[in-house]
Amino acid sequence: MSTPWFKKSHRRCLVDMHIPDWDERFLSKFDSKRYVELMKLAQVDAIYFYTNSCVGLTNFPTKADKMHKGLKGRDIVREITTLTKEAGLPSVVYYNIWSKWAYDHHPEWRAVNSEGLTTGDYYWGQPGRYGVCCYNHEGYRDMVLTDVEQLCKNYEFDGLWIDMIMLSQVCYCSACRKRYLEETGISEIPRVVDWNNPKFVEFQRRREAWQSGFAELVTQSAKKWKPGISVAHNVAGYFVGWHQGASLKYFDQNDYLSGDISGGPQTVNYVCKMFHSTSKNHSVEFMTTVADANLLEHTVYKPKHYLKNLVYLAMANNGAFSFIDAIDPLGTMNEKMYRMLGEIYGETRQYEPYMDYDAEYCQDVAIYTNIESLIDLRDNGKKVEKVPPTGSAPHHAAAMNAARAMIDGNIPFGVISKNRLDNLHKYQVVILPDMQMMDDEEVEAIRKFVAAGGSVYASANTSLVDKTGKRHENYMLSDVFGVDYERTTWEDIGYYAPTEAGKPLFADYDESYPMTVNCNQMLAKPHEGTETLATIVLPELDPNNPHQFSSAISSPPEIPTNYPGITVNRYGNGRAMYAAGYLERMAKTGQRTIFIDLIKSLLNKAPHFRTNAPKPVEITMFRHKSDKRYTINVINFQQEQPNIPVSGVRVEVNIGDKKPTRVLFLPKEEPVDFTVEGEYIAFDVPQLDTFHMFAIDCE
């Protein structure tokens, strides 16, 4: 069986073509040969191309909707796929589910919000631009499936990339109401958010099933007509929370995980790690725009050094990269930009021969996430339209900040989800960052992991609410945590005063000046045998009298309690640490350092690597399938760009009882001096501007 194209491709580019045709000049200057020439100039190794766009106009003769007038009948999908094949490059055709044309010509298909508005009225603050139809309308589904069938039957390509299978709002259209009634017997779709109401949560699970079901229908249809192609859906929607209706079943419809996700290096890093573990093929593509403000600033490009750093960051996580550009309305493209991309890819491609998409990521700590926890329990009681999709769920913010802490602490880590529960044994520590929802399978997997000798860190609401929306009176993992839940403080700030047992982990903090944890606290009673590392201190406030306080500017610690802030419990052969608030979300150096030390205290054995690298530098490590080679990536990504070179970094890699034969500085394969210190092989990293890769070969 041949290796699929996406396991050999590293350099990609997608050009947005969301151009209407009310002016027949639009797209009239599009040149297919020029398009492919510019892709070659950019040094891509797979060519993406639009078959349609969110305005709903196709770039091929369509049976179901409407072809773009500016093309004057030219089938540019045929032109591009033919030229791509002649160039010997894989071709991936892009199809957008959204359709302003369908929205305008079939108003009965429109998605409708709780106030009766449709997306053309308000969407993304740009009225008139976006027309979203709901996939629960049979006619709309048929239109999409007809287009997919026509593309798969009539054109030669290697992959289909589906965009915008999502409703980034709760839809109240007639088709959604009808389907909800048929499936549940309930005539009214909920209009108030309540994550502790099983009816609201069940409706959200229906939305997730509807989306994954539609994605599955499109995937199966495409593979029916063109067996062997790859299908990928834009999974970026999960990033902004529950509104998108994402689910792991939706992720499973993808041969590789890909998404156009906005954000800086921390986002790239987190997403690549999450995609790597979640993808059934461990295949990752990170996509981002070359222009600032998500293409809104059409001619203002991100700096070359910044874009290059993003590519290297994806490579450090064993992922592919795709730049997103936007075509000019007339169909022309800026050659300067593609020349710049070619210079970037021309540099990064020299490392590709040493990458192995099937290599095992060497990680000691796993940050656990699930899509169901991308909610905010504080939204309970709010009207649906008052809860915008912001991507700022407490769990997600805590997970992202925990990832930053792992980089600062030079701790080898990954991001995993439910479909990797069978791999928990590969990690020493699992972090459960304010898991807003968990189910019995997850709870039991964590219980077995700790009992078998693993360590877990959990915080705040973790295991208090299940995925049906039931809020339990106690933690579902109470036996593992070694504490019983009593109540949540109304005060939205607390302090942790170290006990005698906790003082070695709490630096300069003490009973008089405890550490701030700026959130509500879960007040819990420890079990016999559970060790308390810190107790909660509360501010002097009166909820019934806002004029009574101890300080006008701040809320200092005033009221000591016996309630634990941090505990450690022995469970079976392992340990569980519980934090009453989401300490891992605290980003100040004094707080983050303590969190790092707490996680390090849970490690049961020597980590995969050790290093003195400063905070902007991350190291990733992969074990190749032959078990005779490791690759070590060292990446420097500083907040202020361009990077200031870093010197003096030393890396010590744990290779167990293997006997090393050489260390190579790639891509020139220059030998590197090394020493063997027990299980570790140690070497010095040359001055680091952005990226270095090393290979360690063993007998």
C-alpha cells in the first residue's frame, strides 16, 4: 500500500477566492498557469485550489448551484488539476459548505438565531457578506452532495478539503426544530444556557451528532465516488467552544487534522500537539494567514521571520504547514509574497528528509482536554445569544497556560483527548485542567492510570459535572483526589498558604503572605491520609455590603481557613494532586514557577530529556520506528521578534540502556561531541537563532 500524499507533504498553500460576481471583471484575469507557477515559486509540495467559496459560486460547471460569471465558462478546476498533475504534485481541491448564493436563492434554508435573525443580517459584524444555510435542510444537503459527486466523478485530484461544516450559533430554523421534535418529542429548542440542565446538554449533544453526521455523509459520498482520496474537514471550529458543535466523532472523519486557526506561537504549539495525538494517522497540518488580521488587511503581510518561525514550530511538532493567502478580486496574485514563501520553504525543506510522520512523540506529561469541557459553567442562566463564541472557556484557558508552563519548565509534554485514553500509560503525569465535564469512561481511565502508578494533577471543577449535565454532589474522582466537595466560594479570589509539608514547593510564600490564585475556590474536606500542601486564605469582604472591605484597591488575604488549596493523595501505586482553584491558569512568574515545581514533584522517574534552555526555547523529541534513531528539535520563539540568538543551551537525552553511536547536527549531518552520563547522552547546542535539529543514532 502506497504512502498517502499527506504523509509525504510538508509545504502547502491555500489561496482564498471568496469573490462575488456582481462585477464581471471579478476573477476575469485569473490565470491557471500563473497560479501553478506561483505555487512552484513558493516551493509547495502539494497544491490546494478552490472549487467554490463562501459566496456560493463555483469555479467549475455546476449542476446544483451557480458558476462564477467572471470566468466566462472557463473550468479552472479542470485547468488547475491538469496542470498540477503535469507538475507531478498532489492536488487538493477545496470545497466550502457555506453558500451566500444558496442563502439568497433559498431563504427557507437559512440558519436562524434565537432572535430570528439570519447570518446576512449580522454575521461577524459585517452584514451582507455571509450567508449560512443549515445542513438539516434536505435541499441544501442535496446541493452539497451533488457538487461533491460531480467533483469526484469528473476531476483527478488526491484530496478533498471541506470548509465550514459548522454552525457557529445555535440554529432555530424550521428544519432544526423539526428534527429536534422528531428525535426527542420536544417542540422547543432551548433558549437559555444551562450546563446543569440535562435537556440543554442533550440538545448540545444532538447538535454535535448532527454536525458529525453531515461530515460523515460528505466524507462517505466523496470516497464512494473516488476511493482512495484523502478527506479533511476544517476542524478549527473546536477552538472557539461549544457553539461550533465539534466532537471527536467529527474529528474522526478526517484522514489528517487541519484547521485555519488564528493565534500566535502558543496556539500553533498547543494545536499541533493536540492534533498529533487526536489524529488517527498522527498527521497534522497547521494553517494560518500570511496577511495580518486574518486576511482583513489584504496587503499587510506578517513579517518573514515570524512566518518562518511558525513553520519551524509546526515542524518541531512533526507537522505540515499551510500558508493562506487571498486572491485579488480580479484574480491576480502578488508575486512578491510567493517569492517570500519560497524563501521560507526553501530553508525549512532541508530538514524534511529527517522527519518521520510515524515517529513516536516522547512526552512525560499529558495535558488532557475534551471538547465537551469547552464551556463556562458561569454562563448558566444566560440567553443563548448573550454567550458569544469566544474560545475563552476556563478549561481551555487553563490548558493553554499549563502548556506554556511546561515549556517554561522544560518538561516534555503533549496534549491528548479521549481517543487516546488507552495510551495514558505512556505518560508519567496527566494534567486535568479545570475539566468542566467528564464521563464515566474518562473517570475510570484516570482511576486505573493512577492506581497503576501514574500521577495526576486536577483542579477546580474537575469531575464535578458529567457529560449529561448532571452536577454531582461530590467529585466523581473523589476517591482518587482524596477530598470531598462541600461548596464553591462566592469570592472570586483566594490565597494559598503553604503548610509545613508544602513549604519546599512554595518558594517565598508563607502564612502571612500566601500566593494569590485569582478565581473562585472549591472548598473540600480532605480524607484521612490525604496530605495538605497549602490551605486557603480568603479576603475580608461582605457580599451583602459592598461598602465593607479591607482595602479599596485590592482584596488582601485576611481570613485563614482549614480548607485545602493543594492536596496530594496516595491512590493505589500512584498519586493525585488536587488544586481548589485553577492554579495552572495563573500566568505570573511567581505562580507559574510553583505550578511547574508541583508537576515536577509528581514525576516518578527520569524524564525523556533535561535542559537548561531559557523560557523562549522549547525542545521536542521523537523516537523513530526503527528504535535506533531519535530526532531532537530545538526551537527559539521569542515574544518580541525577530529572535535574539540564544547560546549556552545544553541538552541531555534519556536513551535508556541503548548505546549511542553518534550525534548529528542536521541537515549537514555534522558530528557533534557528546558525553554519556548514565541513561543520558549530553551535548551542547550551537548558537540558536530559530531552529536546530539533531539526530541521535544508537546500536
